[in-house]
Amino acid sequence: VLASLDQLEVNLATAAVSKAKAELDLAKAELVGTQLVATFDGVITSISVSTGDVVNRNTAILDIVDLSVVTVNATVDEIDVLSLRIGDTVAVVLDALPDRILEGIVEEIGDGLNVQGVIEFPLTIGLTPPEGIELIEGLSATATIVINQINNALLIPLQSIGGSFAQPTVDVVSDA
């Protein structure tokens, strides 16, 4: 059969095979570049594109949530914000888990916002989720941040304090 083909046909067929191989190699190289690999384990929560959509490197393709990282969004009054620091510990109680105090850390303190005449600063609190419990988005929480602590001191209710600034007194109630 090869004897019946002239050299021109063989050269054309060889060139077509070489071109097809080059196109296949290029397609394989481009396919490697389309593989998306997350830097962390997580769950895909939304996919923003469909097969055939044209995308570029700035196109948001999907959202992945790392279930091991939970954040609480909170606000703090301008009176207290200067006492806070990134890294401060936070005690968080979720309404869904009222008997557990979860440990968190202040991760971000945002710029002040005027909310009906009151300046509030948004906080992002990183939370360590409890073992064996998968937290879902939208849970209500109460966060407590200790901004000043004095050890070995006696706490007296304000209603018990009397007298003057120069001569303060404390009302003591006894059972005797």
C-alpha cells in the first residue's frame, strides 16, 4: 500500500499527524492550567459560572467555605474601641449552644460607622468551633471581651457607695 502512495501524500499525512500531535499537546497543557485547587479543605457553597462561559483570571468562579474557620461579626461602641487590640481573647456564647462558652480572638477592627448618631466599630472575631459540632451561618451570638481586669479586688455594687468624693462610704448589709 505504501508503494502506491506518492511521497507528497506521505509528507502531507506526516505533517497532518505532526500538527494533530502538537494541537493535542497544547490542549493537554491548557487543560492542566484549568485545574482549580483550593489551598484548604472546605465545602463549595456556590458556583458562579457554567460550562462554556468565558472567564479570565479575575472572574469569581466559585465560593468555598472552610468549615474549620468560623467568624462572628460584631460591633463595639466608640467608647470601648480604643481598649481593644487585634488578638484579644473573646468569650462567645451562641444562642443555639447556651451552656457552652467558646473561645474567640479579635481578628479585625473596622472603621467607625455612624449608625443613627452612634459611632460603632465592626469587629471580626475568629472562633474555634466546638468538637463534633458543625456550626451554620446566621446563628446569634453574644461576645464578651474583658477590656480591663483587676485581680484580688472587692467588687461593690454602685448602689452601696455613698458619701462624698473626699469621704466615700460603703453601706454594708449583714444577716446578724
